[in-house]
Amino acid sequence: MATTLDPVEIAKFSALAAEWWNPKGPFGALHRLNPVRLQYIRDLAQRHFARSGRRPLDGVRTLDLGCGGGLVSAPLARMGAKLTAIDASAEAIGAANAYAEQAGLDINFQNTTAEALVELGAQFELVTALEIIEHVSDVNVFLTAAAALVAPGGLLILSTINRTAKARALAITGAERILKWAPEGAHDYDKLVTPEEIRTGAPTLRWDEPVGISFQPLGSGWAISHDIDVNYMMAGRKAA
């Protein structure tokens, strides 16, 4: 069976598992990105599922793909999601479980892969895959599996880094090697994925136009923007 597992990537993040919830550690950039990513998810979910209030995902069957230490899983659970969260790193799942137990959150964490869940016939109303697609061994296998995990009428939300010269300069050279916002070597330029490649890899979904996430050095940090040359998010919808 085709696999999305990349042993080098898994080992890289497993070695940092104890740092997931340290906002000043190697995952600090994700902590700073989180409010923008979560607002995008919340807004989309409220419109898509016709919900409102503080728990717009109340009872929504949700899957967090590549959950790492649970930085997105925990807020999704607080939004009311009936949540399963998976990662290929057992160490990351351990860190995520420890945080969820301490916070009193009911999350079904599993050390498994998207394609393994497809084999089991699992489907979810909402699937999130944030900053994971650039770390898998086969993008098309991952997208095929992710799309298959979306139930009819459901929603897939992805975020990643575009494969552009600007992204190489800012997200890799700048963020990793100069500013130290992420561990050096966290991203391989050749593994970055463009919006068009996402559309092509999951043609069974109807994709919204991507939105950018940009850093405003003189403003309030990260914000939604029209610039998709570096970080971007996309939502794909499965017909009911």
C-alpha cells in the first residue's frame, strides 16, 4: 500500500516532541500563527455548518491530520469538536495526550496515518491538515487519503508554505537560518506544495481560492492577507 510516511521527517519532529507546548521553543512560530489559523477555521466552520456561538464545532465529527503536539487539536476540542487527532510520531502523540489530559480535553489521539484511517472506512465532517503536507513522502497519496476521509457535505482545510522564491527567502533562509523562528532544516524547499498541486491532487473536492497569512512587522504580527507567496490556507468541499 502506498504510504505518506517519511521516516526522516518523523524522526526530526519526534526529537523535538518535548518542546511542542513551549511558546518560546522551536515551535514558537506555530504558537504565533495559531490565532490566525484558528480564526480562519472558525469562520469557515460557522458558515459551512451554519453554526454560531463560542462552540461552532459542537458535535461536528472532526479529524486533525498531522496533529503534532496538539496545538490545533486542543482549540478544536474547545470549539466543541468530536475530535480524532492523528500523527505518525508516537512521541508527538504522547506530548499531545499529556497536554489534553492536563487540560481536561476529550480527544481521541492516535499514532497512525491518513491512509490507515481510509482503510478502516473512517470519514469526518471536518478534516484539518495544517503544516503537514510539506512533510509527507508522497503529496498525491496524502491528498487522496485526506479527501477520502471527508464525509459527503464535509470540509477539508489545509495550510502550508508555497513553493516560490519568496518562500525560500522568507520561510526557509529568513525564518529558520536567520530569525530562528523554526528549527533549521524544518522545511525542504523541494517538498513545498503549490495551491495548484493541491487542487490537482484532490480533484474530488471543490476548492476555495487560497488565502495568505503574512507577517506584519509594524502591525500586530500574523494576519490574513491576499499574499499567498509564502504561507497560505485553502478549503476544499465535498459534494453532499
